[in-house]
Amino acid sequence: MAKLYFEKLSQLISDLDIETEVSAKLETKHFFRGAALYANKVICVSWSPGGLAFKLPESEVDRLLSSGKAKPLKYFVKGHIKEGYAMFENPESSKKARWKSYFLMAIGCTL
């Protein structure tokens, strides 16, 4: 299952041309049941069966959660909430361009 999410995340990064827009060293890796994007060796984005999650500034996370646009990130149903992340369920139902600003913001959080 991790391979599927690795491929989806890698393709989305490529389609959005993220690597040409940032100076950070990017690397996509498998993890748990999904995949993660690392910028300068720090995880900033993950895609798993729960959805696409971005490490974002607290104010942005709070805004997205309170508006209902995103959910808190939990790696397991009974697990704790991963602070600083906003998770979007069913990311493939949105246009790819929607995610570009979140990628750039998440990568910026690692600098």
C-alpha cells in the first residue's frame, strides 16, 4: 500500500513542478502505510489512506481546521493528533493546482 501513496505523492510533486520552485533538498520516502515528502531531511507532507497532510504554520492549521476544510492528522484511529498538520481527505477529488500553495508553505516550514 505504501508504494501506491509513494507513487501518488511523487507524481503530484512532479505535476506541480514543486522542485523547481524551492531551494530545499526534497526527498520522497515510504512510511507506515503511506509516503512522506522531506525537505532538507525534515518531514513536511504525507499521503496515506487518511489523506494528504501538510505541516503548516499554526495559524493556518487553526484556520483550516476551524473552517472544516481540513482535519487533524492522526496516523492511527486511536492515535494522538499530530500537532502542526492539516489533513485533507480525498485529495484526488480536488484539482491538483489546489495543493501547490500548501506544498510551498509546508516546505517553507522546514527552513
